[in-house]
Amino acid sequence: MDFGDILKQWETHDRASTAGEKPTERDAAPADPVHLTRQDIDRMPIDAVLDLHGMTTLEAEVALSSFFATAERSGCRKLLIVHGKGLHSASEPVLSAFVTRWLDRRASAGRSGYATRENGGRGATWVLMKDGRNQRSR
């Protein structure tokens, strides 16, 4: 999935939201992400996905910056970053560690963790976005 596909998903999601669809129970999560349980987080819908497979760390950094800027503007709550498990790396997984370090520096990135098995397990990371009022530099 490339960034254009992600934008199409957001546009489709936005159209559904503005069409007056009521949020489902699955969409309703406690307002404070700090107090969410892992089960609450796993039930939250993923608003956008970025696949970094095959990218260098430089390419991944550019993609992450653009992805997060768009997610911030769109009001996304939960993101999924697919980085792979590093099975094709020469030595150790590169992108997984890079994503963790990158998220530590991004003010809008809140809690994060490995995805559920259905969403990639240790090959993907979910991220809860902080709301605009809670974004302090790290």
C-alpha cells in the first residue's frame, strides 16, 4: 500500500463520517489514551497504515514524516506502521528499531506497541496519537 492508497482510505473514511454514520461501540474509546488497556487498544479501529517494507532508513524517515503530518491534520487516533520482522536483513532487524527511535522523537506519537497477530505481530507497530493539547516535545 502506498501513500496514495492511504489517502484514498482516509477520504473514504471521511465521507462515511460526514454522511452521518453513527460511531459503533468499537469506535467509542475512553478519551484518555493513557488509561486504555491493551484490550481497549486492540479493539480500536486503525485509521491509517504505512508499509515500510523494502525501504532504507532514510526512505522510511521521509515516509514517516509525511504519514504523521497527514495523520495529524486528519485527526487520526490509531496508526499502524508495518516495518517487517527483519527476516531479510543481513544481521538484525533495522526498520523496527528505527521506527521505535523515530516515534520517541515525534511529539504527536503517544503510546505504541507491537500489533496483534492479525495485523502483523512483531512486524508492525501500532501508535496512539496524542491530541493537539498534549503534544510536548520529547
